[in-house]
Amino acid sequence: MKTANPTLRRLLLILLIVVTVHSSLNSTANSTEPKNDNPAANSNADQEYYEIRVYKIYDFDKQQAAESYLENALVPALNRMGLDRIGVFTNLGDENDHSMYMLIPYPSVEKFTAMNETLAADKEYQAASANYFARKLKDPVFDRIESRFLKAFSGMPVIETPAVSKEKKERIFELRLYQSHTEDHARRKVKMFNEGEIQIMRDTELGPVFFGETLIGPDVPNLVYMLSSSDEESHKQHWKSFLGHPEWKRIKDLEEYKGTVSKIQKWFLQPTKYSQL
């Protein structure tokens, strides 16, 4: 067997080195490329999970006790767990409803399932929760806690934090729940959002915050989403623009999407001073 030509061997070695260096430079460039400010614009973003938690409260004094617990104990503890963008809201639409509404995003199911154990081991949380946990059996802060667990839509895989103007910090939020009469109709409504409706909402300044398919909770199958605006009048105008948008008029009449929603529920919410949305 003949020995390979030394010159050819040197050329092949040089070629191998050039290819290796080029690949390394490309890898470095990709890793340092700045990310888009809008996380939902990254098509590779992992879909988050959300818990919608409602502390059912019908007494103003108990609402204040709940607020103290949430602000000083639970929200800081969740932040220590690495969770952020936690929304805490009160109900604007019913003066007799003193319930507290929470939106808690999770990067994974495992983070959600580990929450109770992590809180139990958090000494700072336990100390800050002492008064809340000391409530008497017949005088609890809340009647019940209602919880829904959702998975973010692929068309909006992470929360989009609403822009707050420098001149006006106040915000209102609309939480909407769409029920469907079969699982297939629910799937098609999710598809409708992913393939056009979410973008129309962005274009008409409805301020979408998140969209989630309910995995566990009452009244399934359903989906839940949240919108934001600076005030009620602006929100009404944005809805008017949405309903008049030519693309909305087109897709709502597509046969695939007809009859996908059997019931709509909505709540107007106001963020607390310690809400992170």
C-alpha cells in the first residue's frame, strides 16, 4: 500500500483547521447575538405554564389580610424560587367581590409541582406568613382558593409585559375565559388565536399579556387570556378597532372556526401596587 502524498496530506490538514475555526466562530457569534426585546417574537421560545389563582374573599378586612400575606410573604418567596412577572389584581367590576386574583408563570411543570415543598422549607416565608397561618378555624382569610393550570399558546409562548407610559402608570386588565362544547372545538379556537387572532390583537393595541389552554381546572375545555390598557375608554376603542379589522372579519367567518366558543366570561382587574405586571 502506497503512502499518501505529503503535500496532499498537508492541504487536507489545513482545510480541516479552517473548517473547525469557521464553525467555532459561527457558534460564538450565535451565542452572543442580542435577543429580541419581545420574547414572543422568538419562535424557539419554550411555552410557559401559568397558574391562575383566585382567593375567594367577600370581606374588605379579610382582603387586607390577604394582601399583607401576598405582598410580604408569598410573592417574595416565589421570586426567591426564580419566578417573576407575578401579577396580583383586585376585581374592578364587582364592589362586593374582594377576591384576589393571581397570575403565576412557571418555566416548567416541575417548578410548579415543587412549589409547596419549596415554600415549606423557606424559613423567611414561614416567618412572614405567621399571622396568616394563625387565623382561627372559623375565621379564615378566604372562603376557598380556585386554581387553574394552563399551558401557553405556541403563538405567544411567554408573557408580554404591558408597556406602561411614563406619564400614566395606571393600568386595567381584562381576563377572559372561553369555554367550548367539545375538545375539538377548543383545539380549533386555540388554532384560530395562534394563526391570526393574536396578531390582530397586537395590531389593534388590545395589549395581549398571555394566552393559555386550561389543562386542569373547572369548566374544561376552555382557554384563558388577558389583555391590558391604560384605561377603560382606551380599551373600548381598541376592541372597536379589533372588531372592525378586515382580517378579523375574514377569519371569523371561516368554516373551521365557526361555533368554537360556547360561553365567554370576563373580569376587569386592577393591579395591586406590588403586582409585577
